Amino acid sequence: MAKINTTIRTVEMHTGGGPLRIIESGYPKIVGETILKKRAYVRDNLDHLRKFLMFEPRGHYDMYGALPVTPDHPDADSAFLFLHNEGYSTMCGHAMIALGRYCVDKKLVKYQEPETKVNIQCPCGLVETFVSCSNGTSDSVRFVSVPAFAYKVGLNITVPKYGNLTIDISYGGAYYIILPISSVGFAFGETSITDVKVAAKAIKMACMENIKIDHPEDPDLAFFYGVIFTDGNDVNHSVPSANIVEFANEQIDRSPCGSGVTARMALMFAKNQVKLGEKKTISNFLTKSSFTGVITKVVDGEMVKVVVEVRGKAYYTGTCCFTAEENDPQQNGFLIE
């Protein structure tokens, strides 16, 4: 068990209820020529610090974090790794919205009105964010996704306890399994979050065991990240569509999930349910927070991909200074589901 002999300082934010713990100081030097190699280094050598910050008693089961690293992309203004209860994700939309404000407020880029552009490098690639600014203050943020695509549409899979399900798999910076919540006999407002977690885990496990996925650019991006249960409203864009997103190890997103919104928009485009330039509002059923998504570009190639713009708002909630006493038996953290 690693002993924590450092002080870690953070800035705390949330986007649509989804927490973001931004690590400002206290981490050792992070080695790696590329951001994916840095991600691997942190995973293999500094994982005790992830648990220290994400787990109880300093965090909780659904905590989320962002770790700044030196970018290797020539156009990047900043770069971040993402931390959660299971490990390290490749993209996080709610983090993009918070980090856009953070980078402007920390003067990591030159402030401009009415918008300040911030290029943020993520493990999945470079993400452009645009921060609304007026009277010296940052406000709402829109980010432009990496190319997103529907990977598999209308796939049949047998899931123990839930039977034969028809699912879609879509990529929005991470791979999501998408299906209406009614497919598993549930309904928003009538089903417990525990039941949602159990179903999502079963579906993800069945997919991992029976479906091989790849990524056109890097094998490190080829893994099932989350399950999105939707209300089935993929056509009527005059009213918001609700969803609940499970990711990592049964973690429930408090926000609508930015990369999930991106994946849903790419899927709806592939199904001819949304057009280029058409807006869709997607909300989190639990917190009622919402993001808007719009497809701004179609990228032709071997696989049709789309670029999605997602907009939302983030807020500061505080700052923290985390330490550990040498004789504290729980200093490395623990999780209770």
C-alpha cells in the first residue's frame, strides 16, 4: 500500500451536477512523449493518487477528476487526463465545459469577447472549446467534438436476466452502448438507480464478452466505456430527450454526459433521425440538467463521421487542500457502492 506524503490542491467545479476535481498541484512529474503514454504512465505508476482523490473519504463513488499534463499536440493550449472510480477515461464532455471556463479564468489563453477559444488536448484527440465571455467574466461553454460515429446499429445480444436486446454502439470520444430504458422493462421515475446500475453492468459485460470493437486511429480507444439508457425520443426535437448514463464501474453521470450526447447525435444522424444543423436538447432525468447538441460537419471516408457541438454551463464550488496523516489506515481511500 502506497503511502501519501504529498499535499494535493484542487479546484472544484460541476457541470450539470457532474463533479469535476481539477488537480492543480501535488502530483509527481508525469512521464510520456504522448498524452496516451502519459495516461498509461499515470495508470501504471501513480494510480494510488487517483484513489486518494476519487475514493472516500475525500471523494465518493461518482467523483470525477481532471489532471493537467503537458500537451504534445502543436495546437493545444492545455491538456488533461481524466480520472474516475475505475481508472482513466479518454474523453469527458462535462469536463470540457468546466475546463473551458477554468482555462479562461486561469489566464491559460488570451481573454476575448464575445468568445474565447481554448484548444484542449484529451486522450481521444484535440477538442476545441468556445467560452462565452462578457465584462471580464466567463459563462456558458460549447465544445466541438472529435469525429464521432455510429459503430454498430441494431445489434442483437442476449443478456442474462434481461433476455434478447437490440442495442446500438456509438462513439463520441468513447464507446457507448445505447438503448431505450423500456427495452429492459424499466421506466424513468419508476426504477431505482440500483436497478439501472445492475442492468447497465450486465449489458456491458455481455457486450465485452461477445462483441469485439476496434478504433480507426488507436487501439487504446477501443473499449466499452458506458451504457446510455434513453427515453426513446430520438425524433421529436421540439422537446428534450432524457437519458441516464452509466460509465466506468457502475458510475452514474449527474450531467447529461457530453461525450454521450455526442455519441447519441452521431447515432441519430446514422439513423436519419437528425439532420446537419438541427439542434437536440438532451437532459439528465435525475438532475434535470441539459446540454444541447448540433451536428456541424459531416466527415466522409471509409466510415461516415460527424462533428458535434455540445453546449452547457459549469460552476465553481470551491477549492481543496488534501493531505494524509502517516498513521491513517484509510489514507489511500475506499469505496462503498
